[in-house]
Amino acid sequence: MASDKPTCPAEITIALVAGRWKLMVILRLLTRTHRFNELQRDLGRITHRTLARTLKEMEEDGLVRRKDYREVPPRVEYSLTEKGITLEPILVEMERWAEASAAQGHQ
């Protein structure tokens, strides 16, 4: 029986960052550590449930680190792991490509 897991390096990378919000979360966390509500505010239209699910998936994939301070009121912070930080050059190149494409009138 064939495995459903991708084997091509590009497919593996896409599987890690696929979804509407993952790249946006990574971009925010590249600048600094964020608390949950900060991320939700910064991302705009993301629901609480969607952000929680996205962060959980990213944590399971080793891209995001969750630090729970075990305080009342609860304080939890999210940051990128070393693995997550390695996505920065890819995102920079995607941004450059988008800007060049927009400048050529291809949006």
C-alpha cells in the first residue's frame, strides 16, 4: 500500500506551510515572540478556533514553540523554532517574486 505522505522535498515543504494562515503566522513570529491574542489581532480575520488549530499543527510539525507560563490569568507565548526560522529565506523570495509580478501587472 502506498503512503499518503509526500516524498518530494517541495511537496514536504508545501505540506508544512499549506493553509491560509500558516505563512502569515510565520511572518509575524519572525519578528518576535507573540501571545495568542496578539497574533489573532495582527492577523485580522482569523477566528480563535482556526488560530488555535493552526498553532497546534505548527507546533506538532516542529515549526512553532509554545511556552505556557502556568500563571493566572493564563499567559502563553508562541515563537518559531530553529526549523521555523529556516523558512525565512523562502518567504523573502516569495515576497520579492510577488512584488516583481505586481510591478509587471500580474496580480
